Amino acid sequence: MRPTVLKLLRQEPVTRAEWQDLFWSVHSVCLWDEKGAPKVHQRLQEDILDFITQAQSRVLSHEDDSSLLKAYIAEWGKFFTQCNYLPKPFGQLEMTLQGKARNTLPKKNQADESIVRKLMLDSWNQSIFSNIKNRLQDSAMKLVHSERNGEAFDSQLVIGVRESYVNLSSDTEDKLKIYRENFEKAYLEATEAFYKMKAPEYLVENGVQNYMKYADAKLKEEEERAKRYLETRKDCNSVGMLTECCVDVLVTAFKESILAECASMITNNETERLRLMFSLMDRVPDGITPMLHDLEEHIVSQGLADMLASASIITTDSELYIEKLLDLFNRFSKLVAEAFNDDPRFLTARDKAYKKVVNDTSIFKLELPYKSKGVCAKTQPESKCPELLANYCDMLLRKTPLSKKLTSEEVEKKLKDVLLVLKYVQNKDVFMRYHKVHLTRRLILDTSADNEKEENMVEWLREVGMPADYVNKLARMFQDIKVSEDLNTEFKDTHRNNNETIADSINIKILNTAAWSRGTDRVSVTLPMELEDYIPQVEEFYRLKHNGRKLQWHHLMSNGIITFANDIGKFDLEVTTFQMAVLFSWNQRTHDRLSYESLKLATELPDAELRKTLWSLVAFPKLKRQVLLCDIEARSPKDFTDNSVFWVNQTFALVKNSKLQKRGKVNLIGRLQLSTERSKEEDNEGIIQLRVLRVQEAIVKIMKMRKRITNAQLQTELVEILKNMFLPSKKMIKEQIEWLIEQKYMRRDEDNINMFAYLA
Amino acid sequence: MFSPYPKLPPIRKPSNAEAKQRLSLTMKDYSEHKITMLFDSYRDPGDDEDCLQAEGIEKLCMHLGVRPEEFRVLVLAWKFNAETMCRFTRSEFFGGCKKLRVDSIKGIQSRFPEMLAEVQIRDNFKDLYRWTFKFGLDSDTGQRTLPVEMAISLWGLVFTQNEPRILKRWLTFLEKHPNIRGIPRDTWDMFLNFAEVVGDDLSTYDDTEAWPSLFDDFVEYENDCQNQNVTEEKPAKEYEVQI
């Protein structure tokens, strides 16, 4: 047998007869000689070892790394091929050695499990491999190292070594054991050592900016390399481990120095570099967090700085303010898109920071009087943003120079912008209130630029999550206006037959109190007789149509056009009902001089309202010649006394290009006052009162559902419910909880002060 | 504070009393008749209601040798489970005396040390403390919150035996802020917890916990005072402006 075996090992030609004889010999030895099998096995082992020793000395005769590797790979190649052939003739031997139990079992993967094969591989592993593996590895790593340094070499050598490691395993459980414990380990170590040395050098020599490029390039390069030299089969994670190792040594080690650059890069808008930093840091655990922080800080400080720089303009001009805000938003969004690829984490950071800018109170603020039972009468300042947003919105929806200048699409775009900013506003309820006031004015004075847009806006507000009851009221307002139009036509039809001319020019608006309500803001006034006469008629007319509904007259909101004639000409004056009442005092006595006191008697207007109305007629800002004249040089409505005397300006006229006009129309209404002086303060208080109610309502709702809840959880859920209206202050929440405890809606847990329970 | 009966377990008492009560069936150490007599001797006969009014109570206190605004009187009222201040109804008085097993001025006097020791025990004190709130309310007008002046004096009184270290600052704070109208029950009850938790170190106060808002205000005020090193007068001036 032996000569044939040796021949086989040496890969020398073996004749068919010799090959078959070997089968036969093995077979007979195993069958005839009981101790034959172990003997053959032992002899075989000796021969294999012998062969391997020779091979080893052949390999080791090469000094040079590369030829050593070559020789080894060649020897290994041959040996490995023989590993597939040599076991074949020893089939009988294996059966005998393994005992009879094996016979009944189906033989699976014989080649893999073969004892002879195992013997061969183990022997190789024990002798040659153990002896020279360090040299082998070193040589291979040296090659990789020189490749890293840019020298070309035959990559097959490294691959060959790796393959020998991979195949050398005879362990069926874990085939990659030898590979992993030796080759992979060495590879990882070598890589780490290489960059541990190189990376700091590079950083010192070239600075962080360049280093990031270097690191990025090297990471990619190493990944490529790893794919070539490391085992890539499915269940083997060598490449992943290597990448991790590279990230550790190339990025994590220098995390601090890299991140230190982040803030200034954001400030300088270096999107390319930021993108690079992002891709590097995203591989490092917690690497992104400081970047998010830097971004947030940048947005807040930049946003506020910008606002502060143009504070004098934007505080007075809502258009500029909103445009500034939008400009900031677009700038920051662009940064996030370009540098961070709109990564959700960065978008969240942007939102968080932008919210701070929008809700900032350092440049200007809205003071809401919060009458708390508590100690400090401190009001909590809030952002004025919602008020200005509402003003801006009004400018777009009303007939104004701005809305006329813009195309329909542009207006729509800007309205959407308003909604975008609104999303970040915390005190949305303030916006709602102001928006509604503006809408009321537009509807009553019929000054909407585009009715369709008005109604679209209502729907958009609904879409962005404004509370339904609020949006419904707005919708109801439109409905009222439409219904009133039909009503007017009918009213006029009935009265036209009676030949009443004034009836034709009357326009009634029947408005639902719940939707339009402006508190208890009704002011009594003596109407001109001509109008007074129609009040019962209108009431009767309406009663016939809708029995049981109560009508209340809101003269404060109404207005009309009167014709004013004097020596110079005839003019149409658009006036409020109050102005009308004041002017009608002169109707029968055109040239009389009337004292403040007698006007008060005639109109029955409250003092504050009369002053304001007179002021608007004596000192209307847009007029060169005023409608009324006064005997004192008044600087403000407060300067009028009971004895101040007023008379109609007989030389009143409109002046255009410094020429007197004989005819013309002028609007004296200005900004329609929807509230009296008194109720203005109430207005802001109203916001707070409504908040108090909403908080109570929401707490009860939560308690009803949860029955028992911790303080923290209650706060969270409360904010969730109320966030579309306002952000409840901690103090307000606490006080309402106290109120509810007091009213026995809920109670505190006996043992845990932070736990509340619902009381049905 | 040193307590003369530190280890008196509250549980033993009822059983003790029961035993005594059984005993008293045969040999009473007090007489119901005497209690009635005692009550009637202080009641204003012209009064429609069957209870002791301010005057009667004052007289009773005098005979007991205590001042009406003393802690001992508060504890006595608590023992008698009195509904409201300046009033002892017949049933309260009668029930109280029976509970104390006394029928004379001397008898009541002899129970004082025992009662004072009893409220040294944490749970008993808590009961006394909580009861004090309701005791202070003016039941005729249906009060639900304690007017602040009343609360201040009751706080002073109820903590006679062991005063929390924060109490003085707390009361000063209340006195300086007359716009605080009343103390709701929850705030009253929580003050006991508050005093226990903070001791005299307000830096341990955590305003994210569900403390009543008045404590937030208090801590904020105290911190402001400390940070700005405000002298005693300055905050006083500030509040004058606030009015």
C-alpha cells in the first residue's frame, strides 16, 4: 500500500491498477486482520506526517515573504487536493474504525466527515501550520501593510493564505474556527495597529477638515480591501467586524476633535463638510447627538440674532416679521437638507429650535394678565408671533395694497406659509382670537379680497389641527353672511312696494351670537331717526320668518354711507354708526356749534366712545380737511372737556394733488372697532379665562378616563390635548388641579402626593 | 422634643379603655350626671342652642387654668371631636368627657399630660393636624377655605409641640403676601408633607412634583430673597407696589 499512498501524497502519477489495488488491500487488511485497521491508520498517519515535514522544510527554505507564501500556497494546494482523493480507498478502514453502528446510518457528506481526511487536515494543522502560521500570517499582513502604503503585489497570495485557513478546519461544528482565531484576528489587529499609528499623524499634519476626508476615504478603502481578503461567506461577519474596528480607530478615537469643528461648520454653512461629518459620526454610537445640539443652538442664536438685528422694523411690520421668520425657516431647512440629507433626527432638532425662535419673547412679547390667586402677580409673557401672523393673514385676505399686488397663487402660497409658521406657535389660541377679529371685520365691512380663499383658509386651519369648535364657528360666520344676503333681498322686496327709498339701502346682517359673540359689548346710542324707524320693521320681518329668536342690535359693529353736502360739494362718507349718530346731531342745525355735553345728550354714547368717535371726525389721519372742527387744539381724545365746542366744517372737501375736489367718497371707518375700550382689556383676559376652562375640562376628561394617574403622566396627557391651542403653564395646571380637588372632582392619594384619583 | 410617654402604643389604649369600661359598669369612676351638671354650669341658660358659646368656653378654660388660645385647648377640642371653634355642643362635651373618663375640672386637667403625649405620636398628630383645618373653618358661613390669618394662627398653634424648621419662614411669607386669600384643604394637608420633606433646606424641593402651587411660590420667593440678598424691607415694598 505504502508506495501508492506516498505517490498519492506527492501527487505522482498512480496507475489504475495501483489505485484499485489500494482499495483491495485496504479492504482485505481490514477484513482479515482484526488489529489491521488501527495499524493501517497509524502507518498512514506516520506517512502523512512525514510528508508534511518534508513539505514544511520545502516551504521554509524560502526566505523572502512573498516566495514563502507562494511556496506554502502551492504545497497547501497540492495537499488539499489530495485530501479529497486519498480518503477514498480507505472507506473500509473507516467503517471498521467507526464500528458497526455507523453501517445502519445513512452516510452524509462523506468527504467532510471522513476520518482519513480529518487525519490529514489535523496533521497539517498540527505540524506545518502550527509551526509556520506566525510566519505565514506575518508575511500576509506585511503584504497587506505594503498595499496600504501603496505598493502593488499579488493579492492572490493573501487570498491563498486566507483560503488555506478557511479550508483547514476539520471541525464540522464551526468550520471557520481556525480562520477566525488566526487569520481574521491577525488581520483586525494589523489594521488597528496600522491606523492607530497613521491616523493621529495625519490629523496632526493635516487638520480636522482634511482628516475627515482621509477617514472617510480610508473607511471605504478598508471595506473594499476587507471584501477581497477576508472571508465573505454568508455566516461570516469578518467584513462587518473590520468596519467596526476601522470606525473605532479612525472615527471614535477622534470623535471629540471632529465634533469640536461642528458648530463653526454649521455657522459657516459648510454643507459638504457637514455631510461628511454626518456620515462619519452616524457610524459612532452617540456621535450624532452633539451635532444635533450644535444645530439647535445655531438655529436659536442665529434666528434670534437676525430678529434682533431688524427688531425696529419687524416689531411694527407684521409682513416683514413673518417674511423674516419664513426666510429663517427656509434657510435652516436648506441646511438640514443639504448637510444632513433631511435626516429625521436633524429635522426634529430644526423644529425644536425653530419653535424657540417663533415663541421667543425677548424681542417683543404679549402680556397676558393672569389673575392668579397666588403670590406673584407676574404675568407670563408670550410670543407676539400669533398676533402678527393673524395681522399678516388679514393683509393677505383683505383688499389691501399687498393682496392686490400679489397673484392668486402667491397669496395662496403665503397663506400656506402662515400655516407653516403657525404650526410652531405655542399659543395658537391667541392666533385664533385675532384671526377671528380680523375675519369679523372683513365680513362686516365686506372687504374680503377673495371669498373663495377665505373659505379655503378655514378648511386649511381645520387641516392643521385647529380645534373643531373654533373652525366650525368660522364656517358658521360665512354661512350667516350668506343667509343675511338672501334675507336682505326679501326684506327689500317687501318694502319696495311701499315706495320706501331708504329701505332699499338698508343692509341687515343677522349673526349668530355663539359664533360671532364678542362678549357683552353692546353700547346704546341714539340712532338717526331714519334708521330708528326701521328697527321695529326689521324685527317684525325677522320674527315672522323665525319665531322665537331673539334679536340684539350691535350698533358698535354696524356702519353706513351718508352723503355730506356743503358749499363746496357733495361727498359720500363711509362712517360707523357712532360717527353717523354724532354727525346727525347737526342734521337740523347745520351751522350750530354744539358742546361736548350736548352731543353726549344727543347721542347717548358712553363717554369713552363719544370721545373716540369725535376724535375720528376731528383728527382723521388721512384727511387734510376734517369733517368736524373743535375750539380747542386737542392732541388726544382725552383733551375734550364738557365745554369743548364742535361744529361742522363748512369748507370740508377732499384734497387730491392739492386740488379741492367737489365730489368724492372717503372712508372714515378706518379699522372698525369691534370692542369698546373697556372690553379690550377683557379681551386678553378672555384668552386666559378660556385657557383656565380648557385646562379644567381637559383634566376632568383625562381623570375620567384614567381614574388614577400620576402627576407627571397627567401633565403629559394634558399638553397633548391642549397643544393645538396653547401650552398650559405649570402654574396654571397646578392651580386648576387645586381647584378641582377643592370642588371634589378629584383627590390626592393618601400616601403618594404625586398620584391623583378621580371622584365620580 | 422629649416626650414623657414615648412608647405608649396607641393600640393598647382602646382595649384598656374597654376593660375599664366593663369595670366601670360596676364601679364608675365618673358620673354621667356630673358631666351634665358640669356642662350646664358653663352653658348660657338664655341660649337657644344646646352648646357652650365663646363665653362659656372662656370660663371653662379659666377654671381649667389654661388660656383659650393654648395648644392644650386645641388638643382637648380634638379629643372632644369638636366641629368648630368657640363651640362645644352638648353631645361633643358629653362624649368627650366619657371618652376621657372624667366628670370634673380636675379630671380634665389630670388628662392633659396624657393627651399631649398622645399627639406626639406621628399618626395621632396627623389626625389632629388634619382635623384642625376643619375646626378652623367658619361653619356658619359655609367656608371651604381657611382665611389666611386664621391659617397662620392655627399653624402656629398646631405645631406648638414640634415646630417644623420651615414654619417661621412660611408664616412670614404668608404675612407678606396679603393677596393670598385662603388656604384650601389640600394645601393645608400637604404642608405637613412639605415640612417633612424639605426640613429647612429648600434646595431639596422639587417643583416637578405635584406640590400645591403656593409652595412653588414660597420656594421661589425664598430663593429670590436669597439670590438677590434682599433685605427684610425690600420685598415688603415690592408687595406694596403690587397692590
